Amino acid sequence: MSVASNLAFMLVLLAAGVAGRRVGLLTDRRRDALTDAAFLIALPALVYSSTYAQPLGELLSVRLVAGVVGALAVGIGLSWLVHRRRSDAAVRSVAVVQSYHANLGFLGLPIVATTFGAGAVEAGKASVILGVAALVHVPATIALLSLVNDADADLASEALSLLRNPVLIALGAGLLTAAVGRAPPGPVAAALSAVARLALPVALLGVGASLALDGVSVDYPTVGAVATVKLVAMPLIALGVFSALGGAPSTVRAGIVMFAMPTAVSTFVYATALDGDAGLASVNVFATTLLSVGTLLPVLWWVG
């Protein structure tokens, strides 16, 4: 499919998720079941399928890891500079974390795999970017929300939960398989590929069913600033950092697309638990997800 067709497909599935929630078809329980299916089954299958057949040296490099950490560091710094003067701590904390914390799992990797192909090196590198970013995203977001809002957070428990993350486990298995050069049997590989193809549709329906404003007032200046940093500045930061580090073209392409993703739905959960402005968090997820349909079009055309 063309870039425009892929994005139209994405929009239709998002809209189907939103509509399903509104008519009562996608209840909270069914939405959670879709989310679990994507996170526990389809996304790990995609991560493993996109990495096990790639040369390990092609997937994992110092430049790629440094690029992810560097881009996030610059993004966090820029987000703080943009939002530091907001007087309400609950608003300021949410605006900062939602300006850099991207939906790399449910949207980023599946979109890269759909655009370049699940077996392309870009998809394999996107899986590595997802894994490295998860190790930075979660601690940074929890720490910022806790410090700004003076809220209690169990960072040790969250760190341990990362070790049980099925996506990170699948990434480790894929990299290990790539290192030893022993692919799974043909029927197993075919089954994993079939499951992996469900990652984007299932995730988009779940994300769409999670998008709701429910009468929340909109702080347009703050939402606009968050969307600008997340959807415009972050992919440009990724371009600058990965290019400056001398990343391969496939690394730069994967990095740009991954960092162009909208705000992660999980940031709403963290904001609610750590005294952030839950209403603003909900609006930011909604706005950046819908706006990303338009901003991703030039990004995907430019990279491929």
C-alpha cells in the first residue's frame, strides 16, 4: 500500500475504535482485552519476527543506542524549557512528559513494519529503539511526575516490572536468535508472522477505544505546545541526533518515524497515579493521536 493508503487505513481503524466505544461495543473490558492482546501477543510476535533473521551487528550498534538516549535527553530538555513557566505543577508535569513520551509500541513499531515491511532492517532497528526507549521512557516519566508533583512512586518496583515486559523479553529472544543464527522452524516462523500482522489493527482499535474527552475542558495553548513538540520537534531532534552520530540511513529512517509518534496512552495512567492533571493528559493523548495522522504523512513520504 502507498503511504496515503496506510494512513487512511490507520485513521479508519482509529475511528472504528472511537465509534465502538461510543456505541457501547468496545466496553472498558473489551478495550482492555484488545490492549492485552496487542501487548502480550501481537507486539511481542512482531518484535521477534522483525529481529531474529537480521544480522546482529546490523541491528544493535552503539550509534543506535546512543541516538535513542541522546534524542530522548534533548527532547526532555526541550520539553522542560517549553513548559517550565506553567505555574500549576500538575499541568506542568503532564505537559513535559507528554511532549517526549511517544507511543512507540502500539503505533511506532507497527507503522514502521507496515511502511517498510516486517522483515526490513528498519523494522528490526525500530524494535531495538522500542526496547532502549522503554528503559528510558518509564523511569524518566515516573521520576519527573514524582518530583514535580511531590508524589510517591516505587521506582524499584517499576524497574522490576520492565524485566517482565513481554516486549523486552521478545526483543532479547530475537537478538539472541540473531546472534546464534538459528531461525525457528518454518511453521513457527509463519505463525509468528501471521500474529505479528495483527499488531497494528488490534493496537489501533484499542487506542481508538481509549480516546475520550468526556466533557474535559481544553487548555488550547498547553495542548498546542505539547502537540508541536511531540509531533514536529521530536522527529526533527531524532533526525539531527542520529545523523550527527553517523547512523546508517536505515537507522535514521527508523528513528525519525518512531520519534514522530503521538503521546503514549500509558502517560495518562502515570499522570493519574502520580498527581498529574488527568484531564489534560487525556486531551493530549487524544489530540496528538488524531493530529499525528496528518503529521505522519510528510514524515513517511520523506523517509521512504
